[in-house]
Amino acid sequence: MDARAELRTLPKELAAKVARHLVMAGRLAEEEPEQSYRHAKAARRLASRVGIVREAAGIAAYQAGEWAEALAELRAARRLGAGDDSYLPLMADCERGLGRPERALDLVKAPEAEKLDQMGRVELRIVESGVRRDLGQNDAAVVTLQIPELRDRRLRPWSVRLFYAYADALVEAGREGEASDWFARAAAADRDGDTDAAERYAELDGLHILDTEEAEDVEDADVVEDVEGVEDVEDGGDVEDAEGVGGAEAAVDGVDVEDAAGGVVAGDVEDAEGVGDGPQGGLVVEPVEGSATDIAFQAAEPEEPAALDEDVPEVQAVFLEPKPSDDEQAPPGE
């Protein structure tokens, strides 16, 4: 059963509410994981017997660093048939986050681990390496990541994370020279700047990275008094009146997610599901086909989502018969 089919087991209006919460959870996952988790929990309160909802709640909890909740939700999703073995690395990482390395290793060695695809196997190795480091087994942490994928000459979806994790393990093992080389490889592969590999490389080699944009800002600072509207900014005025002054802090105002929800349309939502750092910042899980965010794109309507603190009774899944068309409906009195 795909994700949309799971939501269709709910009454239409309820399914729309659940879908809108899932859309917001996916939209906020990367920038505001706490808010994302609140929306996922709201969806769970509305439809806790729907597997895809529990799956989304588990992923959102993981991204928010709520390890115990994430573990419980992902286990529930597997029982309900929505989750599968692909979430084994997340579950192992949650055990690690809870300070239970032995349980994490039990999941790593579980029979289900053999069923993972190549991506899942690499992710599980990254988690295992972190667990070994937690146990003080630094050399074993390095060996754990010496897998064929580490020497692959082509960049793969997991390359950046694998290079970075290997470099990090080398540092812990006291092998800074080798670690420097692997941080350099991670930085070269990290085209989107998702990691601090370049900074770690520079730190190990005693280099200083000069940001050209920052350098331009420093040059402009000499004439900042001549910029029209600077006094207004200092007095709490309009930031737009002083271009380039105080922009970073001024631009980070909180946004009411409930007010923003009405404008969500399918094309505006980025599928952020599965993108999250583990307890040590090493694990990122790729989106899974048929994920909660995917179905939200299809089912969401441009209406306000239910209030996050709304006390809504739990609704179990109900299969609905298709509504007959006007031509098929019997006339009154029959």
C-alpha cells in the first residue's frame, strides 16, 4: 500500500488535515526541526494508527534530537507495515544517542542489516564507527569504515558523509596526517557546503580560510557611516534602509508556521525528509520512495492546518466506499 492509499483510509477532511501537518513537518525539517516535530506530533494525534504518520513522526523526532521518541515511532511504523529495514541505521543511531552503544551494535549485527541496500549498508557502517568511538575503540572505528565504497573513484550520494566520518575517526585514533587528506577529499566532494570539512582540513594544516564575501564586507565597513539609514538601524529602524548593515540578525525573525501554512502548495515544498544529523553529526538518510512528505504533496489543500495544541481525539483508519455520482444517487423517497 503506497502512502496516498494509507491516507485514503481516513475520512476525507481528516486526511487533508493530516496531510497538511505532514507538509509543514517536511517543509520545516531542515531549518526548524522542533517546529517540524510539533507538526508531526499533531498528525500523529489525528491518525496514530496510520503507519506513514508514525514513520513521519519518527523521522521528525530524529531530526529534532528526540532519540527515545524517534525510536518508539519508527518501531511503531514497522509494526504497522509502513517502516522497513531502511530505517535500521536511524534506529541504531538513536540507541547511540541514548547512550546505549551495546544495543546499537545489536541492531548493526541484526539479520535485517543484511537486507539493506548499498546506501543503507554504508550508513550503518558510519553509525557503527561512531559507536566504536563511544566505546573507546578508536582503531576499530577506523577499520569499520575501510570498505570498498571508501575507495570508489566516483562520487556517490554517500561519499561526503563517508569521507568525513573516516577523517573524524582518524583524528580520534591520533592519525591527524591521514585525517587531513580525507577531510580534503570530503571538502572537495561537498559541493553544497553541508559539512565543515574545509574548516577541519584547514585547522589540521594550520591554514586560514579567507571568505571573499566577508572580505568585501570588511572593506565596506570603512564607509558604513556614509550608508543612508544606518542611524535608523541602530535605533531599530528599517533594515532595508541600510543595505548590508545588520542583515544577518535582522533577517532571522520567527515565522508563525500556522500563518504560513495557508500558502503551501505542492511546488513550494522541499522534500527534506531523512535529512538530519545523528548524535555526532555523521548520519544523513536519503528520502525513501513513498515517504510521508511525498504523499503530503499529493493530499495537501491550501487551507490552514489544525492548531498544534488542538485536542483532537485519536481516529483509527476507516476504509471508505467511493461516493456515488449525482446520476447514480437514488431520488428522494426511495
